[in-house]
Amino acid sequence: MASHKPRRREKGVTPNHSDTNISRPRQSVSSPEYPLAAILWPAKKSTSQWVILPLVLMVVGLFRWAAGFWGYSGFNTPPMHGDLEAQRHWMEITIHLPMSQWYFYDLRYWGLDYPPLTAYHSWVLGRIGSIINPDWFVLHSSRGFEDQLLKVFMRATVLISEYLVYIPAAIILNRKLGRLRGVSSWESSVALVAVLMQPATILIDHGHFQYNTVMLGFGLASISSMLAGRALWGCVFFVAAICYKQMALYFAPAIFAYLVGICVSPHPNMNRFLAIALVTILSFAVCFAPLLIGSLYDSSRGVSAFTAKETPLPPLLAHAPIALDERSWYYPPLLQLAQSIHRIFPFARGLFEDKVANMWCAIHTAHKLHNYPLGQMQRISTVVTLISILPATMTISLFPRRELLPWAMASTAWGFYLCSFQVHEKSVLLPLLPMTILLGGDGGLGTEMRAWIGWANILGVWTLFPLLKRDELRVPYGVLTLVWAYLLGLPPTSLSLYFGRQSKNGGLKIFTKLLHLAFYLAMIAWHVGEAFFPPPEGKPDFWAVLNVLIGFAGFGICLLWCSWQLILRSGMMEDYFGVRMRIEAAAKKKKQ
């Protein structure tokens, strides 16, 4: 009788428990569960991931460049135009004006209101652009310039900036997260494509026109450094994110709580605390140093920071508790620092500027909040924001494990988006990013995670539609959203996650199915209504307001889900119930 010989495992197939929902057994042969896995399926066994990566980067680059063929913020809408004009204008002023005047020049026409790294980036791009065509950046007279070659140049700067910062950071983080959680390189490649094809990011930066991916790239580099155990480099990259766009502060409570946690757990480490504090302070100093040194240099040449006589002092100096000598050497850098902070944090603009799917805009539809004093609303929004982020910050500080950091960052970012002061529609990119990155973790491409992360992304880009519609970006919105949904097997292109074999294998709870499908139906119904039915008489913003209310409800659920997942994955509940069971057992023994 012949001895039994076990079947040889095929080379290149790495067993991993997180792979169970990417493929399904079919008569002893595995097959992909959704189109993105099917597209990359041939590369699963033998193709090197470094062959796949250049192909992926070329494809996602083509989608980005194609989105730029359509409209953009402010096209043919004088006198202020839009975000593309704002970015062009900042290039104009940074290459022509002394550094001390950057934050003071003509504040009524797109005055600079981002931190110094944005200004330095604008200076570099402006210098390059002026070599190509100086007419694009002539001071004052180039306002509203809409030459097609200028549009190509501006679109190219977004793409190149993204490929220099965001995409390398996303690749490195995706690989680190995969190795940390034992995910195969092929699954990491699938997750990377999903992250880089995220529709909201492409539509805002390459359609509407902004440079958010530079800030988001620094944020990803910070997470990657933390995952690698390099907290100090994480601090450097996170400071860079804040100094590029202040919106990165949405992540600050989670980062701060995590750093506090690793300084006190498992035992207090004062040296680590001092090192983190010192590196953070030095990083901010390096970012602001050129601006402050430039103000000293301009002062020595007799150049005034004020470009108009009616320009008021920044509030921090106007209400300073001590008198400051305007002729002293330290006054110019203090003036520059105070003005930049005043411009970066525009509290005077009000609670919100446009229809955004957060708490305050939703409440405002029924109860007008502008009737309350601005200072009172600032205090209320601060308190509510702190309450919303408390579960995440407490959890990550008590259980400072690296793999929990993206969950904590997603939770605090949702809290800020929903409850904080002066929120923009585009800020939804911040909570969506750490959520989407989790596709590359353990079970990230499984049924439950893919369903929740996919639903949040579809909802997020849907809330951006009123903004994108104004920019004539309806076609890219439809194409990119449906392509992303198709690749991941999500509604409205597929119901396989909620019905059929995948739902039986992975097991979404019936409540989750009903909740997600209700929102998908609401989004589809909203699009049909907005396209074919005019708003009721006397309510021109009816469809925009309905978008806000549905989006706010969905994002509130995202906050709760991320916070709950963070608590569950921290082991807090297991510890609590374990202690409780031991106490009850001890009490029973005493009674006996």
C-alpha cells in the first residue's frame, strides 16, 4: 500500500487569516471576491510587488491627471475667482514681496491664511513658474489670470507635490502596517490601490484644486514613524503637517494622547518625554525661523510689514498685557508671529462659512445660531469637541499600542469635523484618511471593514457633491466614485457585501446591513431629486440642507463606530469584564 503524500503548497501563496474575505473557495480553487482583487489576482503568485508598484502609480496618476481636465474652483467667476486663484496669488506675493509682508498684503483679496510651510511651498512653485512665464505672477496685474498653460502648470504642481510627499508616505505606511499585522504583500498592494484611488482626495486636490495631499502626506509619514517605533521622527513629520495646513490639528489630540501614553506606560520615562517636547519645539522653530529671520532682515533695511495704513495690529499684540516698544529689535518677529497666528486661526469668520455636514450647520437649519454671541459659540463648540474626542484620547493614552493609533486619529478627526469651529467641507478628507489606511491592516479587506470604510468614503464624497457641482465636476465625481465602488464591490455597483455568498461568509450584522443600505438608498434618492425636481418655493437651499442632515447623521455614526472599534481593540472591555468576574467570584467564595 502506497504511503500517503500530502499535497505540496504552491509557491508564492502565503497563508494568512486576513485573506479569508479576499478570495472564496470554488471547487477547491480560490477566486477573488471583488473586482480590485480580480484585477491584481494574476500578480498574487509570482509577480514581484516592485513590478506591480510602478504600474499602480502610473494608473492612479492617469486618473488624477484626467480629473484635472474638468473645471476648478472659481473658473470664470470674478472678482474673487476661487482656490486656484488663491494658490496662484500666494505664489505671486511670495516671490515679489519681502517676507515680512506676506501675511499683511491686501488681506481682502485672498490674504495668506495658511502656516509658513505653505508660504515656502508657494515661493518655490512661484519661482519655477516665473521661469516658464513671468506674466503668470506679475504683482497685482496678474489677478484672475486664466491662461490654459497656467492651468496645466498649476495642475502639474499638485501632481508632482503629491508624488513627492503623499504617495511615498502612503506606500511606506501601507507596507509597515501590513508587516505589523502579518498581512501578505499582495493584500497590501490591493489595499494601496484602494487608498490611492480614494475619490474624495482626487476630486478635491485635482478637481476643485488644492494641495491637501502635502499635509496628508506628512500626516501619513508621522503615523508610519510611530508604527516603526520612531516617535521623535513622528513628531517632526506631524509638526510639518500642522505647519503646512492647520487642519492637521484634527489629529493632534490622538497624537498627543499616544505620546503621553508611551511616556508613562509601562513606567514613567522622563527622558523620552523631554526628548519629545524638545524635538517638537525645535521643529516648530525650524518651520517659523525663515519667516521670523526674514522680518528681522526687512526691519534692518527699513521695510515695514504693513502694506496699508489701515491695517490693524493683530489681536495678540493689540491686547498684549505689557507695553511693547515698536522700535526694539524683537518687535518685528513678534509682530510677524502674532499676525501669522491671527491669519491661521480665523475665529472672526464665524462658526461655519458654507453648508457643511457637521453638528452646527445641521442645528442651524432649525435653530439659527448666528443670533448668539460669537465668543459664546466658540466656547460651546470647544466644550462639545472635547467631549466628542474624550473616549478616543482616553483609550489611546491608557493603551498606547501602535496599531491603535489610526483608529484614534480617525475618531478625533471625526469629532473635530462634527463639532469644532470653522469647519470646511474639504476637512472630511482628514477623518477619511486614517480610516481608509486601515484597509491595509489585519482583516482590512474583509467583509466588515470593507463595508464600513467603503460606506464612510462613499458618504464623504457624496457630501462634497454640492461643492463639486459648482466647479462643474459632476462627471469626474460620478466616474471616480463609481469606479472606486466597483473596485471594492460596494453599492451602488454591487450588493455582494450585503447579500449573497460574501455576506454569509463574512457575516455583517443585520443592523449594519439595514443601516448602510438605508444611507445608500438615501444618497441615490437625493441625487435623483436634486437632478430632476426643483427645490420648494422659498427654499432654494433645500437639497443642500438635506445633504447636510443626511451627512451629519452618517458621520456621527462613523465617529461612534471608530470610537467603539478603538475601545474593543484596546482590550479595555476584556479587562473590565475580567476584573468584574474575579470580584464576583471572590464575593461568592466569601459567602460560602
